Amino acid sequence: MGSDTPILVTGAHRSGTTWVGRMLAAERGTAYISEPLNVWHRKGVYRSPVDHWYTYITEENEARYLPGFDDLLRFRYHLWREIPSLRSGRDFLRMVRDYVNFVNGRLRRLRPLIKDPFAVFSAGWFARRLNCRVVITVRHPAGFASSLKRLGWPFDFKDLLDQPLLMRDHLEPDRAQMESIQSEDLIGQASLLWRMIYRVVHTFQTLEPAPLIVRHEDLSRDPLAEYRKLYESIGLIFDKHVGEIILNSSSSENPGELSKRKVHSVKLDSRAGLDNWKRRLDLEEIRRIRKVTEEVSGLYYSNEDWS
């Protein structure tokens, strides 16, 4: 693994991908690129169209996506594609930020670091086709479900059902449940989505090299030690500068819970947030989440992690 090997940080949304991506990007030799597979992605950053949340890319459909990723990994910013999408001063400032980031990445030959939860089903393709070193975050299923419940974020499984290759390769056994789940059932949606994502993630252990799977809870309990190990595993330099950024992001002086207006902030009292799900969810909701996810959750969490 060379210093120019791209890094992909992925996992379910609300599983800590932003925090992990930002903390890895604290290394000065990296350039952080956010969510090219978000359906609302910036066309200057990634020029290929994205129609579904959790888009599945494989060798059979890569012709639609590969040219855009070739440009992205070479830090080719598409200014003339971005300009028509500008609607506000904030959009303009974001464009300037991204443009400078790409120019800096290209001139300094930085290591691309893509943070994208919506790439999780495609992680195998990123590893095989783009030679990415893949880091996958996993968060306790009750923590994941409680976060979506708190934010009021539903998930429309039509985005998965409308992808024939994804259904064929991974999700056909779940078709009936996806088709029957109620639109207002946030706990059921979160539980089913978590189970499907991390069942597929488990199959990626056959990749060479296998993805690095990091638990959000382990990083939260001991950020310095766990991030140091992660840095070493993917060939990044953990220095004083990096340590200070990690400590600042996870300090006990930070809030124990983020404001709903700052859901993507990475400044949180990481230890205080570990048990938030125990007060957000009632016992029946916890039992239901465990029942739906138990065939997969045992691969990542023990009985003690539910108490």
C-alpha cells in the first residue's frame, strides 16, 4: 500500500463516517472528499449522475460511474458543471472550497480520502477497481436506530428495490420485508437497513486486503489509542498535530449530544454519547431492534453490549 493509495471511509449513514473521515483527514498528506454518491452531490466534485441512495456499483454497471471517479481521484474539478447549480452565497463558498481542495490535492499529490456512507454496498468495487483501502464504520444497531428516530429520518427502500443488480447479488431475501414496511415505522426501517448493510459488509472479509471494520463505540471510548491503530493500519502518520485534533473533537468539554441543526459536526463528548440510545428508546423498541438484527448483530456486538 503506497502513500498514494486512495482511502474510502464508508458504513451506514449515522454510523460515524464523518467523524472517522475527518479524523483521518487530519493527516496533512490527505485530501478529504465528501459523498460523491450522495444523490445531492456537487457536480464539480463528481460529474457522473447518481439516482439512488446507496448506489451499488459493480463491474456490470461501472461504465456509468468509473469516468467520474477517475477524474475525482486525479483531483480534476469540473468548474463549468458546478456553476449552473449555484443558488446562494453558501453554494459559491462551497464551490471555492472544493476547487481549492482539488487544486491543492493535485499540486501536492495528496492521498484522496473519500468519505461516503452511500458507497457501502459498493465497497468491494472500490477496493478491486479503484485500489482503495476501505475503512467501514459500524455502530450499535440500537444507537443507529435511535439516531434516525431522534432526527425523524425515514428511509425509502425503493432506492434499493429499484437496483436490480443489488437485489440480485445481496438483498433479494429481504424483498418482502422492504416492500411491506410502513413509511412511518422508523425503528423498523432502521433495524432492517442496519441488518442488510452489515450482513453485506461481513461478506467483504474475503477481499484482499480485507476492509478495516471499526466500531464507533471503540473509537468513542478511547479515541487516541484506537485512531492511532487505525492510522498505522492504513499507512497514515499519527503525530502531535493529529492527536490534538482528535482530542479536540472528542473532549468532555464538548456537548454530549449534537443539536439537530448541527448533525454533521464532529465535536462531541464521545464517551457521553455512548449510551444515548438507552434513554431515547423504550424497552420494547430495544427488544424489537435486537430481534430484527440479531442474525447479524452478533458478528459485531456481544450480549453485554445490549445491557
